[in-house]
Amino acid sequence: MQNIRQAATDAFHRLGLKQRHLGYEELGDGSYGETPQPHWFHTLQVRRLRVHRGRSNSDPLGGKSFQQEFQWNTGLQFGTATSYLNLEKLGEGTYATVYKGISRINGHLVALKVIRMKTEEGVPFTAIREASLLKGLKHANIVLLHDIIHTRESLTFVFEYVQTDLAQYMTQHPGGLNPYNVRIFMFQLLRGLSYIHGHRILHRDLKPQNLLISYLGELKLADFGLARSKSIPCQTYSAEVVTLWYRPPDVLLGSTDYSTALDIWGAGCIFIEMLQGAPAFPGVAEVFEQLQKIWAVLGVPTEETWPGVSQLPNYKPEWFLPCKPKQFRDVWKRLAQLPFKTEDLAMQMLLAIPRERISAQNALQHPYFNTLPHPLMQLRDTVSVFKVPGVRLEPEPRDIFSPTRRMKSSLVPLAKCW
Amino acid sequence: MFQGLSSDSGGPQITRPPPPINTPVMSRDKGWRWAPAVDLSSQQGVLREEFKRVPFTANSETSFEDKQGQFNCLCTAYSKENLVQRLANAEAAMKLCGSEEGQRLGRLLEDALAREARLWKAPVIENGQIQGTDISLVQHQEVILWLREMNAAFQFCQETYALAVCVLNRLLATVKAQTKYLKCIAITTLILAAKVNEEDEVIASVKDLLAQSGCNFSTAEIHRMERIILDKLQWDLYTATPIDFIHIFHALLLAGHPQLPQVWAGAGAEAGAGAGAGARAAQKRPCLQAELWTRQVQHCMACHQLWQCRGSTVALAIITLELETLTPDWFSVFIELLNKAKIESAEFIRCKEMVDECLSSLEVSLPANAVYIFNSTHVTEYRPSGSEAKQVSNWCRKDRHGRKRGGQKAGRRGEREADEYYDGFRCLYDGVTSEGAHGDSGSVGLTNQEACSCPPLQPHAS
């Protein structure tokens, strides 16, 4: 008994959780195994409420937990399936199904990622990478891995629960997001990238679906299944990474010695997509079409504009339609309505030559972010940007869940432009 | 479950031999007053330089005394005159590294050191065995060499091998494993390391890997072991390997001292006509130097004397030994790296001596100059030498015999598939040999040492 309690305390420390429950320390042997059954109804009721309101991403409950009033079943352990209750299915990925759940240990909402085990190959490499990489990463803009439940038949990762993701958020608010919010999202995205790149980790699968957004507007990088650590020297990687829309031209051309610039291109595409309300280079299923989309904006590269490009395996200039480079503001109209520094940052992130693309670290220093409160630049890794006074999301110009609501800000005409 | 976890946090005490009495200790808080250490290190440097100029012949041994005297004079002059100059150089070098690239690499190094500090663990050696197990040092060394062969056979990169060895050592330091499971544990660590490190298109299926490795474990056994290892190490496999440190130090050197590749290339050319091509290649690709060091690290990883040294220390020792022979200005460079890596000087000196011994044994065992002649065609893949090739074929032979027995066993194993997985884990962890397991391995006519398969995991007898 002592051991288990001690171990549970250790586990709490390990996970960096606070012990929220006064009752926890006092629990004696007698109270063990007593399930505070009625409390579940309370929680489930509360949850229902949250679901109704939660879609607006402006949770009036402010994330306040109700745990203080309740004692949870503290006899339950981390690492066992019985400690969590499945609530609803949230989504299905290529190698896992994600459920919303609730921890019976402390009442926190969690996301349960149930990973399909292949009988032949054991634990999928994506799961091993995700877990072992996330173990070393503690940052406010990286999703937190609470627990791993590993049994004979199944493998479940327990993540912190985050309400929505950027793809859903953009569906909910079509026609481009509020530029102020875009700035906050971009800052957090680059902050997360700067952190993982500093730990020499490439995400390699940036796309709106993998950027989780909390009701406050906190953005968290998720799905590290394709991510990998990058050692310095001449090591080559797979060219089959990143969803086509967000894959940089050098990798499309077959380059395999890419580096952190890979993720920056993806972030640049997401930047445009948030402003414009539509993907930057969308709608194709094949590498050459994808390249053509990019050349339509950047122009077809030549050995003069990009030394070494002709050495790349897929470089076949005769296949490309001749394109001249264009101004970003002519391609993506929203940029024309915003100060030039927005376009400048986008241009620096979407450079064809990988080594010339801005680094995440430098992008955070870009004048585009000057209008954000200054203390943001000195935040500790684990502190959310929303802890800084004055940082909060503004209402989006459009919301499909409340179509009658009209913003009186100057943003509305912008949204109508296209 | 939790008791298992807590055993990890406690950790076995690492017993280290006391430092030699006369070892000069550099204390970082005393700033630049490191005179004794300077003397010692520069002596070694000069010694090596001197030795390098005189060709090694059988009768050169006689002149050793003379050389010692010569060298003593040399080094007093050397250290006194050059000390100030050298320290100034070191400071200049550190300023040079203040560039953006230097800062980035500095952060990388810090991160790698932090991960090493968090996860590095060496098995404790007791009476020629790993503490709490019946695994002898020789068996452990053999299995590490075997892993290197397998890594080459599977065409995984060197980082994968290094990671597998780190995971294996960490596991052996964490749990009490038995010899009969050693090979199963080892191959599973390699498969796990590949899953972490290799691109998925490179990794063959577990079944193919097992067939290629020549050991007749079933995939179910491997998966069970995989689960045990992941649980015991809490899924935290992503550690910093000695090879990572080689790469980081190498990049730091190149960033701070762009002239070094030419020095290396020049030294290569000096070494002999055969190395000419290598030298030219080295100029083109400075990575070749890192490749050489990587090979040396791989060799050191199999030396059990060096287990007690951290990967960062071993990596720096290898680089320093090389720099000493090639660069007159090695000391400032070395100090800069030592400072950055925050390595204890006493530990470093001890480690460096062991690395030197370890590498010289490599030079003896291989044909003359085998390590230093650089043929770029050999760089990308590791080719086993004649004796090693024989070993590989031995494994293959064992495989053929083994597989027949494996067939018989497979049926029985299938019945036991339903075993609680913790039963197997208990056998592994408690270090209690169950009677059943003994009987089983006996029935297939193999002693524990020879057994190339992991006997079926059995429920605890009691």
C-alpha cells in the first residue's frame, strides 16, 4: 500500500502534475477502492455542457476544473486501462483512433490515442518515435503525453485533451481568420518549432490537422509519429514525408538531405492558409502537379536562381510550364490588405532554396511579431503565451455556428472580398 | 508496476575505481590555473608527435630511453614558452565560436548532454560479471560485437547501432537479466533502435530480420521482449549516443576552426601514398574525418573497460587523441571542447588513457595502418574482416541447425502464447531461474552459453 502510494506520488511528479486533491494525502487503506460513483454523473453533466458551448472556442468556464470539489478514485494507477473512461470518438488516423476520455485518477479530460498493433511488426515505429521523442519535450506549444497503457493486445497513449485543431477551426471560421489571431497562432507555431528544432527534432508532418487549438487559443504541435531526430552530418532521410500540400519544393524534387527548413515551408503554407482561408498550394495528387503549383508562384528555378537544383533527381525543366515569379500579394489577395511585413515573413518562409528559408528562431524576431506584447519573447518554455497580460484571441469575422452574428470591425469587408 | 518503476529511480550505485594518485586535477572554478594538467597533456602531445616522425621499426625500441630524455627537455620548453600563447589562442577560438552557427551547435551539445545526464546508465561490474546477473564481460562484449555485425548486415546506419548498445546497457543496468535472454534482448534493442532511427522503408519486417540474423526467435518472443524493454525503460529510448557527440564535436571543430580539414588532409597525405586518395576525398568531404572517429567509437563501445565512461567523454577522448597527432595547436581546441562539454578533467584523463589502449589494440589486431588509410569506397558500409566473416558464417551454420529445433519448439511455444506476459517479465527481472526453463533448454541439447535462442519464457516455478 505504502509502495503504491509512494509510486503514485512519484508518477505524479514524473508527469509534472500537481496533486490537486487535498484528500489524496490523507487517504488511508480503508477508503481504498471506494468509487465515488455519484460524481461521475456530475462530471458527465458538466461535460455535456462543455460540448455545447465548446464549439465556439470561447469556454466561459475558463478551463477551471471542478476537481477541487470532488475526490477522485485515487486508488487507480497510471498505466492501466481501467483508470480512464472512453467518452466519444474524436477521429481516426492512419494508425490510431482517438477518443475523448476522462481520467478516473484526477478527473482531467484526456485524449486517448488507441494505436492499432500489427501482429507481425509489434509496436509500430510511429508509436515508438512519438513516445520517445515526446518524453524529452516539455513545452507549452507541444502536446503533453500523460501516460502510456501497454498491454498484450493494445497500446494507448494518453494525451492532454485539447478541444479542436486548426483544420476544424478554419472550417468553423471560413474565409480567413482574424489577422490578429493569425499572428498569435503563428507565434506559437514558430515557438514550438524553434523548440523542437533546438532539440534537433524535425516534425516532418506539419499540417493544420496536427496543430491542436485549445479553447483559449493555445496552439500545440501534435502527432510526432513521422518526426525524427536529426544528427548533424550527411545523413539522408526519406523524401516521402509531409502531406503533399505542405511539402517543400526541394523535397518534391527528390532531395533527401533536408533539415529544419522542411518544417518552415510547411509553417509558411499554414500561414498563408490561415490568412487566406484556403490552402496555399492545394488540390493535387501528384508530385509534378504540386511542383507546378509552387512554380506558378515562385517561378521555375534554374541553375542560376538556385545553384545545384539541376542535380536533384526530379528536376526536369522540360516538364515544367514556364512560369515567372509573382508577387505574393498578387497570388494571395489577403496579403495586399495587410502591412508589408506580413508578406515579407511569408516570403522568407516560402523560399524555394531550403538553406535560405528563415529559421524558426529568427522568424520569431521578425518585425511581423513586433505588435505582440514584449514579454512574449522572454517566456519560459513551459509557459503559455496566454499567461502574458493582454494576449487573447479576438472574435473571428465569421463563424458557421453562429451565422447571424456579424462583426462590426473593419474585418468584415475583407472577408467579403473573396 | 510501480515497484518496477521505483527500482529505476533508485538505480544501482556505479562503482568507479579511485583516480590515480598523481592525476592532476583541473578544477573549473580555478579558472586558468591548470598548469599541471597542461604539462601532462602537452607532454603526451609532443610524445606522439615525436613518435610519429620516427618510423616504427623493430630496433626503434632501443632508442626509447633517449627519446624520453629528449622529450622531457622538449616539453618543458614547449609548455613554458607556449602556454601563454596557447591560452590566448583558446580564448580567441572561443570567441570565434560565438557566431550564430557556434551558438546553435552549443545548444545542441547542451541538449545532448542533458539527455545523456538523464538517461545514461552503465551496468555495474562485479567479479567479472554484470552485477546481479550471470552475464560475464566476455559474453557482453561478444553480444555487442554481434550487434555490430547484425547492424551492418541489416544495412542500418551507425547511429542505430550506437543507440541499440546504449539501450542494451541501460537495460542491463536497470534489470537483472539472465545470460540465456541476452541475445534476445540484444536483437530486440537493435530492432527498437531501428524503429526509432531508421526510415520505415529501410526497416525490413521483423520476420525477415530474424531470418537474416540467424537466430531462431519467434516474432512473438521479440514482441514480448520489446514490450518489456519499453516498459522498463519507460519508452524513453531517445538518448544521446557517443556517435551523436562525435558529430556535434566535429561540427563544433569545423565551425570554430575552418583550417582543420586541410590539416587532416595533409596528415593523411603524409601517412603514405595509399592514403593520397583518402586525403583528397577528405578535402572534398570533411565528414570523412567524422566517419573515422565514428568507427573508433564503435570499436570503443565493445571495450568493457570503457562502459563506465559516458559517451560524451569517450567521444572527446577519441577526438583529442587524433588532434594530438595531427595539429600542433590541438591544446586550445581541446580546452574549448572540454569546457563546452563540461567534462570532469580527472575522468577525462582516465578515459583518454583507456581509449588510447583500446584503439592501439585495434591497430595491433588489424593489418598495419588499417585504420588510417582511408579508402572512401569503404566508408559508407562496414565490411567485416576475414575473421569476422568466418564468425558470420558460423552464425549462419548455427542457424540451420537451430531452425530445425526451433520447429519442434514452436508448437510448444504456441501453447504458451497465452501466458501472462508478466510471467516472462518476472523471470527476466527477478533473476530467478525457473526449473522449467532450465529443463527446456536442456532438452534441446544446448548449454546456456551456446544457446542461440531464447528459451520459451516460463511462468515462475514458485
